[in-house]
Amino acid sequence: MPAFRLAPAVADAFPDTLIALVTATGLRGREPWPHTATALDELEQQLADGTWRPADETDPRIEAWHTAYRAFGTNPRRVRPSVDALGRRLAKKGTLPRINPAVDSYNAVSVRHGLPAGAFDLDRVTGDVDIRYADGTESFTPLGEPDTVENPKPGEIIYADTTGVLTRHWNHRDAHRTRVTEDSTHVTFVLETLHATRDGDLLKLAAEELQSLLAPHAAQTAVHHLDPDQPRATV
């Protein structure tokens, strides 16, 4: 079972970080997920009605990630945090993409709560996963671009296993290798905040909401948390 570890240097630079790891085993991605379909439809209807809008870069939850990106040398208006890009897409098009039920579930929770989210197929992860600063020698193949190989910039925060980079710019884009498909059965979903003192309860609520969407379609689910005081969790 892999462990997720928050590197000491990242914990020192972002001491109010809190990360929820929602793990599902025995996931069944090819059956109907009606609660996820309803969650997506409700968000789109609320947007159409004008009763809700996704958080944008003026929102403190998104602004914090823009500040963090700049701190490790990434322009957040060119390379946006995932939740920022997803919210902008929803606001512009009025709909969220339908990928597969597991991905749709974390997208719905992410945009509803204004928190970055991602996921990794653990059967494709090698060794443990570290959230750390890149040294620039690592390799990354972006989601949907299996023939592309990139190298992160030195000092960029990444998720990485023993093979390569799983996510660039902390939470901008996930890797193709560990992408979640309808056939993924062992998955860890990630939700993140840089301001636990302000948004920790929101993150825990979001994790519970995601777990409730996953549980009817999994043999088992569990939630773990990472922070500077508990920087390691085995999933």
C-alpha cells in the first residue's frame, strides 16, 4: 500500500496546508452513478438560475493558490490551479465535462467547494507518493498526451512517485499514466487547502461529500489527512 508524504520543505513553506486523501477500493466505474449525475445537474442548474457561481480568482480560496503558484515560480494566469480552470470552464460554458463517474464525482465536489481536487489510479502508482519540490530531472506525461514528455521546473511543487511526476504545479494537471478510467478499481482522490485554519472544516465536509458519492460504488472507502504535523499517510 503506498504512502503519501508531505515533504518537510513544502510543509515549512506552506504551514497551514491540509490535504484529504479519499481512497476507494473495489470501485465499479461501469455502473450508473445516479447521485453523481444529480450533483452535476444541480450545479449547472444553480448556475443557470443565478443562485450560485463557481469561485474565481478573487475568492480567497483561489487567490491563495495563485499566491502559492507565484511563490514557486509559476504564473497562475497561464498555468491555472485545477479548480480555477474548472470553475472558469463551467462559468463560460454552463456545463461541466462528463469524463467517467469517478472523475465526475471529484470535479463536482471540487467546483462546489472551491477546492482543488485530483485522483490517482493506485494500480499504476509505483512506490510512495511525495509532495515535494522538483529538481528538474523528473519526467511528466500530461493527461491525454501519452506521447509527450515534460520536465518540471526546478523548485516547482509536484506529486511524484518512484517513476515520475503525477501532478505538475502542485495541482494544475495530472499525469496520463495514473489517470482514472472507468476500469480503475483502486483510487486515491485528493482535496487540498492552503488555509486549514480558515477552510479546514470546508475541506473535511468536501471529503465526506466525495466519500458519499463513491461509497455506493466501492467495496470500501476511507479518508486520511496530511498536514505539517501528520505528514505521512498510508492509503
